[in-house]
Amino acid sequence: MSTNSGEAHLLDPQEKALFAKASAFEARFANPATLQQGPGDPVMAAAREIVDFKTVAEQGICSGQVRSIIDPELGAHMGREAIRFTDELQRATGPAIGSSAAPSGR
């Protein structure tokens, strides 16, 4: 199952910009080869983009500016899950490549 397939259909059809962005994320993560292009950690960069997207969506849902059948609590939960994913990804990959942070021997 893809990342956003459970969310996009819960938006009002008039929320075309959010629907298109959610669908773009879905397509991007459905084909992992597209994440391998570019400098740095492309998976972490994409994950952070999703956190930003979900944060904006959550704020819009909670304020009533985004029309959807998504309960505000579900919107908040989706945002927390995206943040948790980036935290787990950071722990799994360790310090960033090229980081000057060296483990202390003490």
C-alpha cells in the first residue's frame, strides 16, 4: 500500500491542489528508484517534504480551511506518524554523511 492512498480520497474533490500533491507523493514513493536521484539523502529529504505537507494539511483541516471528511484528530495523528517516520529513519541511518560529529570515546 502506498503512503497517501488512504488520505487523498478523504479530501473534498474541490481541494485539487492538496489532492494533486498527495497523489504526487504517492507516485514518488511507489517507485523508489525516483528517490535515488540527487545529492544528499533523497529519502530523508522526501520524508521531510511529507512532514511539511502533512503539517500544512493538518493546520488547514483543524482551522476548517481544508474541506475534507478527515477528523482533526486523524489529521494530527497522520502528522505525528510522519514525524515519527523521519525520527526512525534518522536513527536507522545514523549521523548524516559528511557530518563532523564523531563518537566520543568516553
